[in-house]
Amino acid sequence: MLNLLVAVEHSLEASFALRTACFFGMKIDIRPIYVIGPPGRDITLGAGWAWKSWERETRQQAKAYIEDLLLAERNQCANIEDPVILTGDPIQEMTGHFWQGSYDMLVVGAPFRKFEPLALSRRMRQTAKKAHRDLPLLVVRHLKKIQHVVALTDGGASAENALGLLIRLSSFLSFTITLVSLARNSSPPNDLQTLNLERGQAILKEKGIDAAGLTADSLPTGELTNKLKAADLVVSPFPTDDHHSHLHGLSDQEIQAVLFYIGRD
């Protein structure tokens, strides 16, 4: 079983996120989450009845706001559950609910609240860092079936956790994997990249998954970026440095879907 928390709004991006979640099939749980912005100052400082009245009416309006989207997607994907509706900062509320529940991955269509994939993942990273928690985050920018995955590994815990999640996803989807190894930070690249590649392939092989393997240094200039652009899904660890050096110049507009494993290493 795979439990997905999917951010929704009344938008095309939310539809992409839900449909991507539905690609994983019927043996998964899909829980939409919609976060309403906080109330104005007059409500916040008002009497308790004013807050309760505002919250009740706002939740009813929110359900109506996303009802058409959910009904349309349920026609093709019956395992979409009733939505969770919360009030507050969308990043804080979504991640907080994710960690409180038994979810395996947070799925978000981008742009989300004006955040493109890279900026969104940075905001998520800041929140996860403060909470000292890991966060598997799938950001979808285009709707496309996942048939070829490029997975990046730097040998760290986030990279290996990302591969573990990829192994789980392979039970629900059929895709090919190209594993590309990188060196972490300022470590000597050549030997370390080879070791990272061998370790990553061994992790996959242990579960019966064969992956083509490359080291980043073995590729001509610009070739890794081309491979990332062509992938249906890029899997990238996102360690504590808060940077996207792993993506080698890939821009928001060139991302189709990216699974960030936001970790604490």
C-alpha cells in the first residue's frame, strides 16, 4: 500500500498532481489536502464565536471550491479520498499534516501558490529542516506517464532513502532507471562517483531492479542536463545545503516531474 498526500486547488496544476498520483493504480490511497489562507486581523482578534463561524463558513466554501476538480478526477480514479481542509500557511499546514499522518509522499503540482518547483522545494526544505524531519516531495509540472527515470545519487542518506522510495514506486509503475552518480561537496570526484554508483546499483539489484549506470564525470559537458530534461521523472536527494547543484543547471521550465528526497544528512 502507498499513501499519497496531494495538494489541491481549483487549478490545472492540481489536476496534474491528482492524475499523476492516479497513475500509481488502485492499490494506493490518495488524500487531497487544501489549505485556506488565514483569516483577517478582525476575525483573529474577535470573539470565539466569530472565529468558529468564519471557520465553518470558510470550510464549506472551500469544499465547494474544489468539489468540481475532485469529482472530475474521481471519474477516472475512484480511490481519491475525501479532502483534508486546513487553515493557515500552506507549506506549514501541508507538511505538518504529512508528518502527523502515515503518508509516504507529498505530491504537489507546480506552480503552487506562485512557487515554481525549485523555489517550492526550497520552502519545503526550510520547513523540514526546522522540524528535523525528512520529506519525500514529488513536484509535477507537466502531465506525463512515468516511463523513464533518471535517479541521482551522491552516496548520502537522502540519496539512498530516495532509491528506497523509488523501489517502492516500482511496485506500482513500470519504468526504466538510469542511475547517475555524483560526488558530494568537495570530495575527490572520480573514485567516489564510482563507489556511489556501485552502491546505488547494489541497492536496486538487491530488490531485483536493474539500472543503467553512469558517473557524472564520464559524461560530455551538457549531457547530464540533456538526460535530466528528457526524463519523465528525475529523482534527486536534497541534503542540508539547500542548493540544487545536483540538477546541473536544469531550470523550472525544463522540469517535467522531480522527486526530491528532502533529508537531514
